[in-house]
Amino acid sequence: MGQTALAGGSSSTPTPQTLYPDLSCPEGLEELLSAPRPDLGAQQRHGWNPKDCSENIEVKEGGLCFERRPVAQSTDGARGKKGYSRGLHAWEISWPREQRGTHAVVGVATALAPLQADHYAALLGSNSESWGWDIGRGKLYHQSKGPGAPQYPARPHGEQLEVPERLLVVLDMEEGTLGYAIGGTYLGPAFRGLKGRTLYPAVSAVWGQCQVRISYLGGRRAEPHSLLHLSRLRVRHALGDTRLGQVSALPLPPAMKRYLLYQ
């Protein structure tokens, strides 16, 4: 309800999604997700930072994955290598459901947010420097200790969404919003009021030996597009995901077919 299916001035204090009924999809998100994924080098440059994480976390594969060591009574976080202050950005988080434990929080943080606590907690979102969605409890956290945190996405009768292994994080620094998408559906903005900051992908975890992967899907700057590019978007939208594979059969010049497929 109020969610958006994906086919291919803010306040000074960031505010939870439940106070805002507008759940529209960020402008340019469909285009961003329709484009080819960045190459391996780019994804590693936007991956987890081995120099900016808890001492109980080991970053692997050049930043594409981290593993939390099995340390008792500790919550441990990791921050991405790149911070974003402009444009629209999206990345995929892959976190197996059986490795989440009691506090599995996904979101963003400033460079000042703490990345370790000597107890089990929803560390991301616990102060003014981070914003997070607890994907196990379905709660939004910012300057929060837990009780009274709003449910996300807002659903009838307080029903909680079951979050699969893969989810998208959508950060729109032009509008100052943070939202999430699951299975091709944008769930709406979780937080607003993020303009004027530099924010990094971040998670906090408590499960021993959990492995959390990140895959940067790309960014889009706030600038006008060419008519040619807008026409490509319109054609792709008309075809739909199920028929994009049939572009090669269209009576079009080879160069145009390649352009439609971002080749």
C-alpha cells in the first residue's frame, strides 16, 4: 500500500517515514536500475572500508564482503569507502536471513558514527550520526534506543514485512531521502532531511560469522538528459522487463538495438 513497483527543502531534523505519506519513487531510480551494473573495480571502490569498521570485522574481496568475528556481547559495524553528498545512489545488500540475529540494521552513517558497542544493540541509528532499518524487527532507528521506533514500511494492522536475503538501499541526496526496495518494489522513503551531509553505506551486526555483501548499482547526478536518452527510457518502459530480451528481433539498425540495451 503506497509502494511503487520498479520497472527497470528538508527539515533540519531527519524524520521517520511514518510522518510523511508521500511514498513516490525517487526520480531517476528506474533509469539507474535499468543501466548495466558498474564493473568490479567500481564496485570495490564503493565497497566496505577495511580501515573504517569495527575491529571485530574482517573485510574481504576488496570490499565486496565482510565477516563479523564471533565476539560475545559486542555489536559491530562497517562503513563504505565512498560518502555521498549529491545525486541519487543505490546499492544492494545481501545478508542471509539465518545470519541476522537480534539486531541487523542497514542504512547510512556520517564519518562520525560509532562502529562498535560493548553490548548487543541496534547500533546504526542509535545516535544523530546514523540512520538505519532493522530488517529483522522492521523498525526505523535514528537517535533511537529502540522502544517506540516506527514500523517500516507502514502496513495495515502493524503487519511486519519479511525481508529476503537481498534488498536495495536508495539514497537520494538531491531530495534528502533514504529508502529501500525489495523484489523490484520501492517501499517509500524511510527518512527525510538528509541534505547537507556526506553519508556512507553502513550496517551494524551481532551475529557471529555473519557475512554481509554490498554491490554498488550506480549513481545519477541531478542534470538534464538528452532527448535520445529519454527516448531510450520510454522504449524500454514500453517493452517491459519481460520483452527486453526480444530487442534483437526488432526491425531496427544494429546500433540502435545496442543503444537500447546499454551495450
